[in-house]
Amino acid sequence: MLFIVGALSLFSVVFADTPANCTYEDIQGRWLFQIGDRGHDNTVNCDAVGKVETNVYLTLKFPDLATDDEGNEGFWTLIYNQGFEVRIKGRKYFAFSAYEKNGKNVTSHCGKTMPGWTHDVMDRNWACFQGQKVTPVPPKHHQMPEQHSVELLQQLKFRTNYDFIDQINKKQSLWKATAYRDMEDMTLEDLVRRAGGRKSKIIGIPKPAPVSEEVKRIADKLPEIFDWRTTGFVSPVRNQGGCGSCYAFSAMGMNEARWRLRTNNTEQPVFSPQDIVECSEYSQGCDGGFPYLIGGKYAEDFGIVDEKCNPYKGKDGKCSTDKSCPRQYSYNYQYIGGFYGGCNEELMKINLVKNGPLSVSFEVYNDFFHYKGGVYVHTGLQEKFNPFEITNHAVLLVGYGVDAATGVKFWTVKNSWGTQWGEDGYFRIRRGTDECSIESIAVQSFPLY
Ligand SMILES: *[C@@H]1O[C@H](CO)[C@@H](O)[C@H](O)[C@H]1NC(C)=O
Ligand SMILES: *[C@@H]1O[C@H](CO)[C@@H](O)[C@H](O)[C@H]1NC(C)=O
Ligand SMILES: *[C@@H]1O[C@H](CO)[C@@H](O)[C@H](O)[C@H]1NC(C)=O
């Protein structure tokens, strides 16, 4: 996907394969949104804004207060470090932050956005817009870490390193590592994609938010063990194959479970991740994406479809979803805690029990590929030749508990690597310590039924 920046911009940028590195400090402040013609539906092409028809000035205050010049109050959140969304006066605005990439050099222009999308809260009157901060933000430079080329990793078959598996099992006893035969059929690039994809990297994941007394009081009353599977509200485990579509499986899995909950299991849909991979402009196909923008924003703005309307192929392609299929919508998507950085263990427990499974993300290190069972904690071990780097992998939180033998608290999580992986396709991971950042960025939305 290529965004050509329109006449508004002072420089040209393309949406390349790394996210910008924009933080709350960069984005908060006063913005001018220049908005094009509002008479469109959700098929509007926002490669460029076109003729500006409306100027709106907005002030964004940390963590989530947006105000306009007429005194209206609204909401905003950062979306990972890639962009931000504002909801005010009956309209929503979302755009990725602008940046340039030159070889390994990345320059984030956090005081500008790419052309983005705006529409009213009823999903009508779509337009394109571009944001520019009133007080300029100095460009931020960083260098991409050394990455092995896609071409190289596509040529290299994965080979099981039995030494590495032994080391994992010797170093700790909380979880067991094993060799998986199906990994031997994959290239190293397939594995990078399986673990999240090159475009799912997040620089600077927030720490969990402090827990208020009120939240602690509510969380303390919850059961000690909880699992949505015991009541049949979780849809079957699937396999994403060698495509970085975990975010789509996580997002569809949340919608499937919450659909079951909403209908007391009288409807058990399986939604199409391929529709997301091929058709969503809010994500990057088999290279990655983020649950907030898919299970949430895409499902609200464009809707999702049944698996049979676009069966899973596990590769990129042109949007081939059956247009005659009805689309199902969700609403009220949000980061747990309300905004990016507002999440913590207690809020995750409360929302899990009250509303249903949550989309969560965590950092995948290469020991995780070999997980067979137990409570996962990153061992700190790395293979010598480690092409994986750390990727951000999206999965589905379905329960929590305490390990009887060790007393270690854990989350129960549905993966999308098939049923032969882990504990019948699930894994448990240590809870309460933000293990691999799993308590930092949970997301939920609600089916519009
Ligand atoms: C990247 O930045 C370095 C240091 O600032 C510079 O020497 C190099 O020429 C830049 N590379 C590209 C491709 O712009
Ligand atoms: C991203 O930006 C933050 C804040 O400006 C900075 O602390 C951090 O080092 C940056 N990360 C990279 C990889 O440049
Ligand atoms: C939900 O379904 C179960 C099992 O069929 C049934 O026992 C229960 O009464 C239903 N609950 C509601 C609120 O309809």
C-alpha cells in the first residue's frame, strides 16, 4: 500500500515497512485537521486529501482528552506508536503518523499525519483529512536494527536445534520445550510472519498502568480461576500458517467468542481473516497489523464476514471477498483502560470476566516457538543465529488461574498455530509481571447484534 501525500504536505513520504516512532509527548498539543469533501461512503480513497473544505483545530491532552475551539470535549488515544484516533462532536478521525525511510534511516514526522479517514459516529459522511500540529515537532531519527533480508530468510529452511531445546528444559521447570515437525516445513521468513510479521514491531511498549483502589477492590472479588472454554464460548483453534495474520486471527477470535456470548451460543460464527489480509487498509496483510484497528475499528467501519465469504489462503492478494455476503459489525472498540497505556492485570481480569475474551499482544522470543506446556516465562536464552528478532504477536486471552504445583499465576491464551502446538493450541503465560509485555495493550470490542 502506498500513500501519496497530497498538496498539503511539505515533503513526500511513503508508508513503508516500519512504523513511525511517535509517543504521547510528540502528539499531544494543538492540531489543525484539514478535511476534504465529506460526501463519501467507506469506499472513499484516502491516498490523498484532495481539495480542503473544512479546517478544524483540536487540542489533545494526555492521556485522552480532546477539545475543539467551540469548547466541545471528546476523546483521543495514541494507536501503538503508529498514529492516533480522535472522537469529537460526532466524528471520528484516524491517521497514521508521517515518516520517511531511507535505507535503514527512519525519520518520524510526528507533527504530521499521513492522509487519514474521518466519518461520523454512524459511519456516514466519510472524508479524507490530514493533520498538522500547530507547533512544529522536530523530526526524530532512528536507525532500523539490522534485519536479515526477506529474500535470504525465504531461502533458509528452519532446522530444529535440539541443543537449544535441551537448554530451555534444563534452565527452568515452569514450562516444557519440544521440537515441532511442522516447523521443519517452514522457511525462516514464514516463522517471522508466524510470530507477528515485520510490520507488527512496536518500539517502546508502554508499561502497565497503576491500579486504582476501586479497580483493585472489584478485581479482588473475581474468581481465582476463570476460563471461557468451560462454557463453550471460545471458537476452535486455527492455523495462520506462514502469514503474519495473527492480528486478524486474534481479532476474529474475539468477535467469534463475543458473538457466542451475545447469543448464548445459539450462533457460532467463524469469521474470515482472509478478508482482513486482502481487503483492510488499516493493516498490512501478511506483514502484520494491530488488533485495535482490526477487531475494533475495521469491524466497526467496514464489518467482518463469515469464513466462507473469503476462505483462508494464508497469503496476500487482491480483495476477493464475496460481495453478496452480509457484513457483521462491532462497536465501542477500546484499549483496556480506555487509552493506549491504560492497561493492567486487574483491568484485564475484570473485562475478561464481564465482557468476554480480549485481544492481547506480547513479544515473541525464539524460545516461545518450542513451547509444549506449562506456564511460559521467557528464559533469556537465544539461539546464536537468531533471525527472529523480537516480534509482537497478537493472540486471544480466554482465562486465568494459578498453577497448583508452583503457585505461579498465569493467563490462558489461544494461539493461532494449530491444535498440535502447545496445550491443544493454547498456552499459559505468567500473570502479574507483564511477562513479554502481555499486560500492556489488551483490546476489546462488542458485537453489534
Ligand atoms: C543514514 O544516516 C547516516 C548517519 O546519519 C548517514 O551517514 C547515511 O548516509 C544515511 N543513509 C541513508 C541511506 O540515507
Ligand atoms: C522513540 O521515541 C522515544 C521518545 O521520543 C525515545 O525515547 C526512543 O528512544 C525512540 N526509539 C527509537 C528506536 O528511536
Ligand atoms: C443459555 O443456554 C443454556 C444452555 O442451552 C441454557 O441452559 C440457559 O438457560 C441459557 N441462558 C439464557 C439466559 O437464555
